Amino acid sequence: MLDGNAIAGTLSAVFGADMTLAVSTCGGCGARGPLAETAVYLHAPGLVVRCRTCDSVLVVVVERDGRYCVDVRGVAGLGEPPRPAAGRRP
Amino acid sequence: MNWSIATVVDVLAETDRTVSIVLEVPGWPGHRAGQHVDVRLTAEDGYQAQRSYSIASAPDDDTLVLTVERLDDGEVSSYLAGELRAADELELRGPIGGYFVWDGSLGGPLMLIGGGSGIVPLRAMLRHRIAQSSTVPVRLLYSARTRADLIYHDELVAAAREPGIDVRYTLTRDQPEGWDGYDRRVDLELIRDAVWPPADRPLVYVCGPTAFVEVAADALVSLGHEPGRIRTERFGPTGR
């Protein structure tokens, strides 16, 4: 198990911006925190992002033939990534 | 973010298991200390493998450097830290990440805690702090198995002579005779001893294998450090 930093490149490719500082809210338990601090499993089928508090699946990303399929049903809310100047101090 | 082709300028041995790869990347936009890149290898049959590696150089350095540890069954690292040679090309994308980064505007005191090759992004922060002539107090706690496993040892010894920089080591497996550093795995007592007290509100960066990071971060929180001032990055055989 790693953390959200490990998939920052893929998230950046999917969302078009760095998402590590974006705050997600878990649809299972309501815990909030930056995506960088989530639990990440790289060797599930696809990339699996889980809540560090309750272990619910937040996001699944599967890449095939250069296309990304992203399942975000486990996320109750996802904040906009802060702009670089504002993002330095979460 | 697009993939681009980097050219290897040099490959430097750091320890028995780690190399620093000096890269030339056309159009490189610059990076912040602590960021990483994704590296992608493609086999002749089209099979691709991708890993993330921290940037070891400071934003102020002239070249982009990655330091890579060769893992026993690492399909990417065994190539990068075994077969890669100058003039080879690598596919990479970056710089990546906005969370595990430090620059002078974030202030300090700056506490860096690294386990094994988790030292790499912390070294970029330390070099940046020095290159910027920042006066932010820095303390580095660096855990490795043996002295021979310490990456950048000479550089860290030199850095520790600068005012405001304190470097402490723990060797968990084997200590040379006369060793005056710590001699065990990072635990609560070691964190209490080596880290500024919570009242000093250090900004703490912890990087290393997952288990190392969990122990250090849990110890920091239980000692009363603010979770919002602790930033973590986990390395692993499946990632970095």
C-alpha cells in the first residue's frame, strides 16, 4: 500500500491538474483529506484509492490503450485542486 | 501531461544498490523540491512498465537527477540501476506532485525524516535550502541499514557543517565501531529525541517505505505534532 503521491502523474493526466492537494470527502465515513494522504493500491486490477479512515474504495482508475476509465462513485465530494500559489499551505 | 524523451547524460554509483541518473530533458519546465517524475519503459513486444521516481536534484541545480534504488525483483529499477548507460533515452513525464514539496515560503523549522531511498526528495529540499541561502533551521533524521547504505553521505556530512543544519543518522542493522548515531529502527522514543518538540511547530516531511512512514507519522501525532504540519510520502516495491 502506498499513498496518493504515487498516482499523482496518472491523476494529473486524468484531471489536467495536480490533484494531490485536492481534498476528497469519503462517501463511506465522511473523512476529508488531501488525495496525497489516501491509501493507494497499484496492483489491484487498475489503481485503487481507498479511504485511510474506513478503507472504503474512493476511486478506481483503469488505463487501456491510452484511455482512462475513472470510477469515482466512492467520493462524496472532491474539492478543486488549489492553484499553485494558494496550494502551498493546505 | 505528456510523455517526453530524456537523454541520459551520466549514471553515477551512489551505493551498491543505488545510482544517480543525470538527465537532459528538452523543454523541462523546472520543478519544486520534493516532486517526482513517472518513468515508462517499453519492451520490443510493446509491454510497458511505469514507475515513479523522486527528483534528487534541487530546482537550482543545472541538471535533472533521479536517484534509483535497485530492488531485487524490480523490473524497472533493475534496468535503470543496472543496465542504463550514458546516451540512452528514457520516456518520462513530470514534474509531478504538489503536496510533498518544500520551498522557502513554507518556512520551518524544517524537519526531514527519511528511511532508505526515502532520502531522495528530502535531499532535493536540503539542497534547495542551501542553494537559496535560506536561514530556515533544518534537521534531517536519516535511517538506513548500514553505513554503506547511506546515500549522499559525504554531501550530508558537508551540509551538516552549515549553520542551521543538523543531520542525524540511525543505522538499523549494523553499526561501525565507535558509531555515535542512533542504532535502531525509528520508534516513538527516537522521534521524541530527534524531532523538535511540538511547541516549536516544525514542518515535518516523512518519506520512506510504507511501514517506516506509518511508524514515524503515528509517533509524531501521538507526541502532539499537528497532523496538518506532517506531510508523508510512501515508497514501495510496487511504486517507488
